[in-house]
Amino acid sequence: MNKAKIKSIVTLLGKSLGILGLLFVFYKLSQEYTFSSFTKQFFLLLDILPLLFILNFLSMLIGMYAWHIMLLQYASKTFPFLASYYYFSKTEIAKYLPGNIFHFIGRQALASKIGISQVEMAKISLLFSFLLLTGTVLTSTIFAFLSQEIPTLILTLMGISSIITLIILVYLYPSFPMRKKATMNGYLALSVALQGIMLGMTVMYQSESFTANLFFQCVSIYTLSWLIGFVTPGASGGLGIREGTFIAIVTYLQLNISADIIIFSVLLVRLINICTDVILYLSTMILEKKMKELEI
């Protein structure tokens, strides 16, 4: 079986999982909500929406800065963060296209403008993805340990996974300075942690009997779900995978959270993610003239 056929099969599997995830989420949604009850729940959270949007923007900006550091390492000339912001924001929305890789393809256009070869740019995308994966595994593991309520076997497996990814990171692209890899990994871990914190806050705000341990569990499970959505090929932006995985894990662990709160929270965070990506994309239109002045 040739590589092209294997790739098409894996992509088809990823798309199928995404569709199944969406169907699972909508099935659970139909069990717990009517349109009016969902709308009512949304309006109850209006007062914390600005904070959630701020956290999401901060998460995005931190991720962009890690990418900017990586580009500067390979670029033949220095350039401002604004250029990285422009290309990252302009292409990030493409992750919702079928395939889950088009945002990386779009960033290849920046390579020639800053003196990076197409091969090096592809390597940057690969390293960025692995750093994001490593940061997410570490974040999920740290919050799982903080919760003190995740089963020991799962904690052990998460700890081993963290150690393995860190070892691989050390040997991956040995020419890239280890200090910078560690710095970027820290930024990306924080970026993903903020996504989990958004989810934890949304659940906490709706629950009357919420504890710190439960908050840490929510953050850990959501960041793990985020990772599964990120690595699933063909799933556009992890759509359906992330939400379905979170609901499934929380249900399996029998956390003390009502089903309607769980479903509403994952859907609200996804809505904020999409709105943020759209706003960032629209913001690049304002920067068109500035980019021409920078000649980038």
C-alpha cells in the first residue's frame, strides 16, 4: 500500500471520527437541552464572557509569540512580532477546512519573505506541532496531579508520556538551541493551559458545589481532549473530537458535574475559540498597509 493511499485512509478516518464526535455532542445536547434552555444558560454567563474572551486572546498571543521565536531562529533577517501575528492570524482560521493542516500550508508563504527555505518552514511547522503536543501533555499531567483525584494508573501513564515526549524533544532537531526549545515549550504549555482554565471557569461558574480539585480535573481532562483533537488527522480544528472526548472522559470518570453543564461548557468554549479566530483574521485586514510598509 503506497503512502498516498495510507494518508487518504488516515484522513478519512479522522474526518469520520470528527463527524461521529459532533453527532455524539449533538445527541447529548438534545438529551439535556431545548433551544430555550440553552439560550437561557448562555445569558446567565454573559458577565464572565469578556474574561473568557480575554483569556482566549491571551492564549492565542502566547502561542503566536512561541512561533515568532522559532521563526527568528531560522530567518536571515530580523522582523517584528507584528509580522508573525499577521501571518499566524491570517492562516489560523484555515484549520477549520477539511484536513486540519491548511493553516500550516498557508504559513509557507511567509518563508521566502524572511529568508527561510520551504523545507525549513515545514520543519518549523513540525517542531511547533511537537512542542505544542509536549506542552499539552505536560499541562494535562500537572493539573491531573494537582487534582489528587485522577486514578493512579492514569496518572502513571500520563507521567510516563510526559517523560517520553520530553526525551524526544531533547533529541528532535539537535541544532535548535535547547534553551529556546524549552522556552517555546513553556509558552505553548501556558497557551493550552489557558484553554483548560477557560473550561474550568465556565463549569465552576455554573456549579454550586465546585471544588479546587474538580477545577483541576476539568483543566486536565480538557487539555487532554484538546490534544486528541489536535492530533486527529482530517478533523477540522479538532471539531467534534475535542468536545466528544471531554464529555466521554468526564462521563467515564463520573465527575460530580451535571451533564447539562458539561455539554454547555464545551460548546461555549468552542464558540469563543471560533469567534476569536474570526476576529483575529479580520484584524489582519487592518494591518495590510502596515505589512506593505514593513516589506514583509
